[in-house]
Amino acid sequence: MKLIILDRDGVINFDSAEYIKSPAEWKPIPGSLEAIARLNHDGYHVVVATNQSGIGRGLFEVAALNAIHEKMHKALGQVGGRIDAVFFCPHAQDAGCNCRKPKPGLLEEIAHRFNTELADVPFIGDSMRDLQAAVAVDAQAILVLTGKGKQTQAEGGLPPNIRIYADLDEAVKAIVQ
């Protein structure tokens, strides 16, 4: 099975320091939806793994997150794409859970649900947390320079053998070529 894992905020849609709390605040990065559709057409199952600590902090409810994802799914459908599953950690940073990236819990759950190993599965993210989670499960860590990506790159300390692309569209073009 061809599987790819994407972070959401900063990879698929624009990020916000105040969190994406409603469908109105969710805006796709140009080319990202078409890139996901390209993955689908190339036979990939696309899964999202996202930290959503705004829920744990009381900034928004799960119903709002579901509405945001409904908007994302609808926008993808309009360009011929789909996301097969969305896995999220609702906990605040200090909760000590295993599902908040950089811990590998979300990715391990994806591996379990899809009955597959994650070795060399591409995981595209924009933060060091994403890259560390990918490395923890032997996935292929890919950094995009959208969202927090440029800052992540500038801070250094990136895992070895990381691939870096301008955005999701460029990363997907390299993966499906």
C-alpha cells in the first residue's frame, strides 16, 4: 500500500499563531489541494496527523475541528482529491500524552489502523516536532518551507537525510515523478 502522512497547519493550509479555530479561518495554501489530488491519482492513501492543542486549551471544541475538516474534505473533493483519514491529538502541550508530536503515538496509531509499517513512508511537515515524530517511526521526514518551515530550517539541528521542498506541491512532484 502506498501511504503518505501530512501535517495539516502550515502544510495543507495556512497556519496561525492564534490557531485555526473555525472553518472561516481555514485557508488552503495555493497548490496544496491539487498536490493531494495528484497523490490520490498516483495511488496514495493520504492521512493527516495533526496536533490540535487548541481543544485541550479550551480555544475551540471538537465540533469546530470537525467543521474545519469538513471544509477541507469538501475543498479537496472539488479538485478531485481526498484525505483517507485525519488523526489528531487534542491535548495541551503539558498533558504528557503519547499522541502529541514529537512523540510517535499518532503515527503508531496510523500504522496500526492501516496495518502497515511506516519505515520509509513519507511524512511531510513544517516543524521540528513533525520531523522528530517521523524519525521516531523510521518514516521519511520531509520538511516544507511553508508554515513554520523556514524557521525550522533556520534553527538547524535537522535530522539526517531530510528532504526539503518549498511547499507541498513541490514535495509531491518529487515523490510521484
